[in-house]
Amino acid sequence: MNPYDFVRTDWNNPPARQAPKPHHKFDKDTCSGRIECQLTAETLIFIPLSDAEQEAKQKFAAHRNEYGMAEDGAYYIPGSSLKGLFRSLVEVMGNGCYSKFDGKYKQAYYVNKVPSVFQQCNSPKELCIGCRLFGFIGRSEKDDDKLHSKITVHKGQVQISDAEFIAGEEYGKFILHSIGGPNPRHDAFYLTADKQTIAGRKFYFHSLNPLSGREGDFNAPVIYPLKPGAVFTFTIHFDNLTQSELNTLLYAIVLEENMRHKIGYAKPLGLGSVKIEITELMLLRRHLRYANHPDSKQTYQADQLEQYLIPNLASFRSNQSNTFKDLWRIWAWPPPQGVRYEYPTYEWFKEAENSQLRLHQIP
């Protein structure tokens, strides 16, 4: 079975763009705070060092010491990886823009296959929920003179720390199954049946049987992942979010009990399935805090946290749109037994009768 599928977008429901809340003014309709989270690996997990820190993607990201240098023996998950994960989910659940889609994908050009209202936000005064929460960088040109172009930035209202390693063990040497690159020229996978729009956003299935390769296989790197059971903790800080924005962020973190997130390297091969839990939620009403109001700060843990989440996440959990149904299906946990997830072979793509098969039609 193909290792990924697409979460469909409701093209009739464009992003609700608006100016983000300022970072220096707070009112009664917004809240700030902190979310403490725990991440537990359900499968092998591997977060490579950045390209600047390694010659090959072999070593799990090492913890930085007080001098900012990589330190052997401890691990971390970069906050940027977590930010990318949650941003992609907020864009799906909040019907945000296609922030990473510029229309160009190797030899294929699908720019006209994303409705214009869903393409990247281009004004800091009109941002979708993803760009409001996680940031926006734009550029406006003056007289086509790039030397005098103005860069516009919104730094975002959500900041995520690196995930600190708490416990776990290294698996040892693992040879990855040979991976080919995406093949967007096979537009039957990437476009809707009528070829009018892209199929949606790509998400990878979970698997309990990671595909390993053999020594010397072409394009089969060696990595040293962590075993299932590795535990990390991280913190999310947020400022000036409306209740609706906060609810979307919270659901992107907790999902459903029978779902898991995917993060890191080799997701198509079955790595990177993780369980993310909120251990503490602290809400800060800054407009009350500066008035020394006793209700300016509230902290939720355990049962109190669950009681807070139930009503605030109810609309997501009862959502029957194709978007939510697709995400629930792809990220369902535990994964079905006996299913082998693997890309179709080069020979498969060469067969003429396969040229227009959709993802659900391949074996």
C-alpha cells in the first residue's frame, strides 16, 4: 500500500484572513499562556542533525550545551520540527493557506491547481490562522526594483521550545529501505479526479513494521534512531490568541486517543510515530493581570485539564467534513495489521495501464 494519502481541502471554504492581534495590546477577548507537553515515541524515531552539523544523516540530533555546540550523549527535537508539525495541522483544521506551496514541484507545475484564495498569504494585515499563529514573511516590490523592496514580517503568536530528552535508548545501526523521491509527474496521485485542483495535503500512514534495507543498497542511508518508548518534553508559549485560535492549537496537539502524530525522518518507511500529551495548561488573561485580578491566571492539570478540553474541542471531534475524516483515517492508531506500506516501483510507473490510477486504486 502507498505510504501516504492526501487530506482533502474544502475549496468552497476559503481561509478567513484578518489582521493578527498585536504583541503589545491585550483585551478581554484574548488569552496568553503556556502549554507543557510530553512526546513519547511509538515507533523508531529519528531527527537528523542539520546539514551544517553533519556530513550524512546518521546521527540523532544531539543536545546543545551552554555554548550552543552539539553535545554527545543527549538528544533533542528542534522546536522548528515541532513548529512545522503543528503549523501543518492548524492549516488543515483551521482551513489555512497553503503556506509551503509555491506551485513548483520539480518537473511539474501545479500553481494553477490551487485556487488563488488558498495560495500563500501576501499581506501582514490579512493572514490566515496558520500565518497568524506561526508567523509570516512577505515581500512587496516597488517599481520592480528588488533593491528597494520592503520585507514584511509577522513573528507569530506561538513559540515552541526544543523538546528535551527525558528517557530512552538508541536502537543502534538501522539501514533504511531505499527511498525514491516524490513523483509529481504522475498527476493521477497529486490531482483530483477532474484534474482541476491538487488532491490536498500529504500525510503519511503509521506502520509498526519499518522498512529496512540491506548493506550496500542504492540510496539506502544508515541511521541510528531511538527505540520506541523514548520520552521528550517541550513547552509551547502563546500570546494574545482568541479562544477559537487557542482551541485549534490545542486540538492540533492532542488529536484523538486513537490517533498519533508523525515527525522526523523516514516517515514513509514507518518511522516517526509519536504520542503527544498535554501535561499542564496555564492561561494568562493579561488585561486582568495588570489590574491585579485574582482570576488573571488559571492552571489546569489531570482531570481539570480534561474538563477544560472537552467543551473546547467538541466542535473538532464532531466535525464530519472530508478533511477531518481523511486525517482521522490516515493517522489512525494502532495501524492495521498485515499491511506493507511501500512506494510503487519504477517499473509500475512505466506500465501504461497504471498511468491514471489513483492512490486508492493501487495495491
